[in-house]
Amino acid sequence: MSDLFSKFDPLIEQREALLSTGLTDPFNLVMERVESPTVAICNGRRTILLGTYNYMGMTFDPDVIAAGKKALEEFGSGTTGSRVLNGTYATHKECEDALKDFYAMDHAMVFSTGYQANLGIISTIAGKEDYIVLDIDSHASIYDGCALGNAQIVPFRHNDIEALEKRLKRVPEGAGKLVVLEGVYSMLGDIAPLKEMVAVSKANGAMVLVDEAHSMGFIGEHGRGVAEAQGVIDDVDFIIGTFSKSVGTVGGFCVSNHPKFEILRLVCRPYVFTASLPPSVVATAATSIRKLMHGADKRAHLWQNSKKLHAGLKALGFTLGTEEPQSAIIAVIMPDLKTGAAMWEALLDEGLYVNLARPPATPAGMTLLRCSLCAEHSEGQVDEILAMFGAAGRATGCI
Amino acid sequence: MDESDETYSRVKALVEPFNKKDVAVTPDTRFQQDLEWDSLTVLNFVAEVEDEFDVLIPVNMQAEIETIGELSAALDKMKA
């Protein structure tokens, strides 16, 4: 009998080699207690959280928690069913209404995770004769959505407007076209030139889907994302988002003005063939989304944090993913996985948690220490973070 | 497909910048096993080939192309 697991041997060996040096496993961290959106206890030690995507710090908002408790008591712990059967409660409709109000769009569909939202929408709307033209650095959920469907998949060079245009022009006459873009790319924290890309897509007769998972709540005048900030949200056909970042719980969604959008509820398999979110989760999401509409002060503070951390890390001598801060993600580029893992551990010992990101999740084989800021990080915490980066960087020879 | 084929030599030139292991390239060289390219390298290489030959090579089609010679033949067929 051949062992089906032998294909994982190279990864198992790489992991064992890394951990045999006595290094803490970067992919096995346990938070023993969580004190706030920015602080947890890890290995018995107070740790500042700088890798949670909890951009707007809504996870401990008293109104959000109260809404969740109320729904838990009134509607129970779970729906035990699909959205199209017994899994749609008043709370799910309230959550979709909150999304429609937040984005000022006609339709909103809530999925059990953001991953499933991409999986479902992309695989369902692009059929066998259609072409999906997508940025090469797209998130795994976008690629998996492509793999689940039957469309022709054509990636183009990251953020390259001309490369996108060339490919759109090469699609055979009459074929359907879907362009898939992201507002913020989560590995380096860089934003897309959506203004130009959406215009090029429309000029070539394509529908456009933009994943705004990493921009909701703080980019754009109403926090609707990069498409709003660049003035093209009205030309975007589908926006995909998540509740597991700024909204502060779990779940995914798609909003759209397409007149036939509601039919997706019957034909989208990752929506139909899974249980809906628990009522407490959608109730917390609805409350959080409505509060995010009025989060201007928090938004401004988050941007201050991002600028301060970016400038501080640059001054310390680190190489960063972007020249200027473009989002709430600051990626510190490490020379290799070994140094990256050592630096990650040194930061944890100092009391700071960041994400260690490595290929294949990262572009160009890079190892990254990815930092995501929170509107609840105080200025003092950002100072502490910079001091820890300085100490860990010197200890590991990174700077 | 022999070494003197024009399409093959253009493809071979595009392979070189990605040939990090300095593998001696022939028409029978396989992208995955011989060049040891990961999926991301393949995507980036295909983007170069698409622009050089002004064609689309969707991911689905890539699955059937194993060697540099096969890619050259597929390109000749597309351009024919």
C-alpha cells in the first residue's frame, strides 16, 4: 500500500528541521486568555497583538457583545440548517439589511465564512465558456473558487493594468468575462489601482468582483473600501467581504446591485449546502456593521497608528512591503524563513505577536513578518511595539 | 520538436530567467519535475509566454502541458 501522506514529506522534513533548533512553532500559538482586541496572554505572558486583522477593535465592543448575548438567549446556540431551509432567522435578515445600508446596495448575501463567499460566488457566476481574469497575487479563496468552477482561468501580473487589459482583449469574442481584484492585498498590504482597472474591465465588457476583506470599515469615506476611495464603487458588480476582520466575528458576504442577484441563493452550492451562521454571530455582525458606519474617529486613529509604525520600522532599518503605508497591514520582509522564524520567536519573547507568512501564501517566495494594526492600539503601544522590534531585530541580526 | 524550431527557441529564452537551478534545457525538459517550478513560478512564466506570443493559456490548459516541447507545439497550434 502506498502511503497517501508521502507527498507531504518535504514539508514535514522542513518543519522538523526548523523545530529541531529549539524554535517555538510559529503555527501553533495558543492564546490562553484574551484581555482586549490588542492584548492576550500567550505562554503565561502578556502579549501585544499585532497580527489579528482586528482592524477596528470591535471584538470587545459592549454593544456588540450585548447583541450577541441577547440573540444567544432568544434564538439559541445555532440554526442547525441551511439558509434555504431552516437556517434563516430574523437575525440573518437584520445582518443582510445592515450590509445593504452600509454599502448602499440593493442586495446582500451572508455566507458562513469569507472563504466560502469567494468560493461560492466565483464558482457559480463563471461557467464553462466564461473567462475569469484575476490578479496573480489573489487570495487562496479566490483561486479555490476558480478551481471549484469550470471557467477558463487567466491570471495577470500583480497590479499591472496593461497586463489585465491585454488579457481581456485576447478573450474570444462573445465569451463572458469576470475580472477578480482585491482592494488591499493582504500579504504586503498594498492597494490595487482599482480606478484604472475597473475602467479597463468595463471598457472590455467584463463584470468586476472586488474582494474588500482588508479595507472594510476604514478605507473610503464610508469605510466601503478601496473602490469607494478611488471613486469606482458604482462600477463594481460584486463586492466580497468578511466579518472576521473589521467586523470582529466570523462570516462572509457578497453585496451587489445586480437585478437578478437573489437567484444565487438557490444555485450557489457553498451557500446552500452548509449550515448558516449561529444567530449570536450574525447579531454581533449586524451591530458591529452599523457601528462601523459611525467610526470616523477610530478610522483616523487607525491610520495614525499605521503611519507611525511604518515610519518607525523604516527608521529602525527594516525592509517593508510598501514604500508608504497604504493600509493597516505593514509587512516586514525577512531575508529567509530561518531568520524570519527566529525574529518571530524573538518578538514573541519580547511580548509581541505578529504573523509569520511564508511561501506559498506569500508572493515571490518571500518570508514576511506581517503586522496588522488595530484602531484600539494606543500610541503608547505602538511605541512599545517599535522598541520590541528594535530589540528583537538587533538580537537576531536583522538590523 | 527539435532545438532549431523557432517557437521552441523563443520559449527557451523565456524559461532562462526562471531557471534558478541551471537545468540544461531541452524540448523534453519538464516544468515541474526537471525545473522544479512551484505553482507561482509557473503562473509568472505563463504570463511572460502569453505576452510574447499574444495568446491566452488558461490554467486549465496548463495542466495538459508538461514539457517545453509540448508548450511550443501548443503555441504553434494556437497561432496557426
